[in-house]
Amino acid sequence: SVVIESQNPESKLSLESQVGSPVDWTVSDVVSYFTAAGFPEQAAAFRTQEIDGKSLLLMQRNDVLTGLSIRLGPALKIYERHVKVLQKTHFEDEDC
């Protein structure tokens, strides 16, 4: 289960248990994940670009920083704290 950091440090959310493995997430699941993580405005960009779980797991740093048309600060946080973490945990789980 993935614990995500929200903008509010007191509210740690474990969303993976709620929606299963990121590879199975729909576009709506991805949007819900980033909304719950404290990025509601940026979550809309994932819907606009139709990023589902499989796409999310394949995203590179540059895709998040430039491909989604979101501001640099939030884009960096989204990539470093969420996309990278989801990729790391997902691909480590695959290796088992």
C-alpha cells in the first residue's frame, strides 16, 4: 500500500488499497489520486491528457514537467513525491 503525502502533513492517505494497483487505474482513479494528494487543479490536467494508470507508470520527469501544462513547482512535487514513488513501488512489486 502506498502512503501519499498530502499538502497537509497530518493527513496521510493510503489510496492504493482503495483503487488497487496503479496499473489498473482508470483516468478517474488517477484524477482522484492527485485530488486526494492535494493537487486538485493539477489533477484536471491528467484528465485532459487522458492519463490512466498504465500511462502514469510510463511517464518520465519531462512528461510531467512539460507535457501536462502545469506550473513547475506543483509538477516537480507531483513527479518526485507521487509518480516516481508509484513507479518504484509498482516495478519493485513486479520483480518479486
